[in-house]
Amino acid sequence: MLASFETEAEALNRETHASLKSRGFNLTKWTSSSRSVISELTPFGLASPTLDLDFDELPIERTLGMLWNSEVDAFMFRSPQVVINQEEPLTKREFLSYVSRVYDPPGFVAPIILQLKVLMQEIWGTKLDWNEELPTNYRNRLIEWYAGLSKLESIRIPRCFRSRTMTDGSQQLHVFTDASNLAHGAVAYLRTQYADGEVELAFVMAKTHVAPVKKHTIPQLELKGAIDGLELAQRITTDLDLNMADVVFHTDSETVLKWINTKNADKMDVFVSNRVGKIQRY
């Protein structure tokens, strides 16, 4: 169970633990970014039972494929330890096994993962059998891609969207969408403005897709990116209990903006009409 709370007092609320325990689901291996919370949770069993709260740094934990540095309360990335044998043939089957070792649900490194998605689409377009050797250039690009992952280990993504409790002020979700002939996607940031005028920005989530094999125009792909942004916003506002009225969407496509603002979406071609209609309903 992963949960976030405004205060330490809320984090120590025993109701969830008691409710689950009453049905045989006894939560154990607790940890937190707060030393006082960890101290209170010690009787229930800690993820690091030998941790010395006075001298040791808080541990780095793996959660759903991500690494969480609880000492600095930030997510981090560790590149998979992969050795691609230069002497053995690389097949589609082996390539897929390498791809599956990279897991990034929130899209922290979405632009980097997208490169691998594009490469995978190219390989699948070769129509080679699962056990046929891939051309050398694909192996070289895969090796180069994995070598570059080590540079991501210095990145830290703060877990908290805000550095302090917001008693007054406002929050907006800003969603940016874009597309090219290779891919389309969206990224969302939370903008918090406190009552004293201070503003904070936080990365929330990103999503990318490779462009369909069936060719589309750039405006059509930009429209697909806009749909990515809408779906991302719907998911985030539900999880964070935000109002869709507090979402600002950004696109650099004038064509998409004209499509969205038209009053005759039903007179457009089916591809555009269906997507514009979905956007206009929200």
C-alpha cells in the first residue's frame, strides 16, 4: 500500500491498518520519509528492522519498479545491469526481453523510453521471425541506448507536489501535448500558488505513444496528442481530487485549436470528428 498524507498525525492513523488486519491482511514492512513516523510504526514491523534512526540514512526502497530514496523523499532511476553479448545474434525475442527490463509507469523518463518504443516499432516492421537475427544496426542502437541510461541516475524527482501545506491559495494542472511523424504524447505539471504569492511547479505524469504504422498527417497526430492530454488529465484529476475546470491544456497546433473550437465537428471526417467530439464533451 502506497499512501501520502499532509501531516505526520494523519500518517499514523491506525484505521486502515486495523481494518485490513481484521480481515487477515496484516500490513508489515513499514517505512516512511519521516523518522518520527517510522519510530511509531516500529511495533508493526519495519522494512529495514536494523535501521538506526539516530545515525543511519533512511533506505532506498523499490516500489512498483521505481526507486524511492526516503532520506530525500524523491524518486530516482537506476539503469538495469544489462550486458548485450556482441558475439551472439540478437533476435526479436531477445530484444523484447531487454525492453521489458525498463519500467517507468509515471513517465519520469518518457522521452528516453520513447526512443526504445520507436526502435521497437522499426524492428517489428521488418517482418522477421521471432528467432531470426536482427540487422547489426539495431543491435548497435540498442547498446547505445542502454549505455545512455546511466546518465539518468543523477535525476531526482521529488515525491511531494508541494513543499508545504496549502491552507489557502489555488492549484492548476497544466497539460502540454505535442506530436511528430514518429510519436505523440502529453505531460502534466501541477502549479500551486500559495496565499502569500509563492508559486511551485511539480512534474506529475507523462505518457507517450509511437505514431501508428498507418500514416496520418501531423495535425491528425497532434489531435491524438490532445486526446492523450485529455485522458491524462482525467486520470490525474480523479486521483488527486482536482476539478477539471482547473486544468489548462496547451498545444502548439493552430489546426487542432480550430478543430476543437468549431461548432460543426460532426461535418468533419470521422477520424477528426470522433476525437474533437470527445474533447468538446469535457
